[in-house]
Amino acid sequence: MDRLIWVLLTIVLIALVFWAMRRGWVNRVRRQQAVLAEFPAPPAELGTVELRPAMTGMYVGTTRAPDWQDRIAVGDIGHRSEGVARLHPSGLLLERTGATALWIPAESIVDARRDHKLANKVVPGAGLLVVRWRLGETELDTGFRFDDKAEHEPWAEAVRGLGPAAVAAHDTTANSRQEDE
């Protein structure tokens, strides 16, 4: 009889832990929905021009910058999934398996870097491409881990080249060259 009571207490305790975890996730979604703008949808026509060859890998998640553990839970953005990254002149498209595609418009990109941690995932070395971008007034970090680890730095450079800061720097350089002539 004592063993049955202990088994039942253990089952109740496990159920209580899962209930608390679910409640925490639902509350996180509710809080984030109140402050985050709606995520942009990918354009209907992206064209065929890709700045880098499409790469397969894993979408790690999106967090509120600069807190690498504050995972965004709105919709299915908080779910890890395999996917394909495509870099277009108009932005970065992450096509996720079993989840909606995530579109990061070029004008929203703030920075891109290699990192070793994001959304409660830590990988050896700097094995993640992390893109910092703006969604309304909020800065977010989105992470993608390529199957080909050598591609993280070239992709980070290419994504940085899309952001408004890079475009402004390019325009300033072009203007100064024209003035020199």
C-alpha cells in the first residue's frame, strides 16, 4: 500500500510540473503578444536572385536582444525546426519544416554575427548565425545553425551587407567618390 501511495504522489508531482511549465509558456505568449508587432510575411514574389546559395540547417529560435535566453514564444516562432535559409536582396527567408516561414526584411536587419549560444542552445565554437533585427520597436536575435559549419562567417558578412547601416555606408562612399571626381 505504501508503494502505491508513493507512485501516485510521484505521478501527481510530475503532472504538476508539466502543468506549471505549460502555464509559464502560455503566460509568456500572452505577455509577448501585448508588446510585439506582427511578424512580417514573406513577399509573394522574391525573384530568383539569391545572394548566397540556399543552405540547410536548423532554425534555433528567436530571442529578445540582447538576452540570449528570452525566447520568443508567439505563434510557432519559439519552436526549433529544420529548415533552409535563403538570402535575397530584399531580406532573409528561413523556410522551416513543419512551421511557418520566417521573413526578415533587409531594412529591419541591424547586424549579423557568429555566436555559440541562443534560445537556450549552446553549441561548440561559434556555430550559429545570429541575425539581429527590428520588429517594430523591439530588437530580436534569430539563430540558424547551418549543416555546413564553414558557411556561418560568409553568411554573416552577406547578411550584414543587407542592413540599412551597410547601405548607408555604401551610399556615403559612392557620394564621396562622385564628389572627388
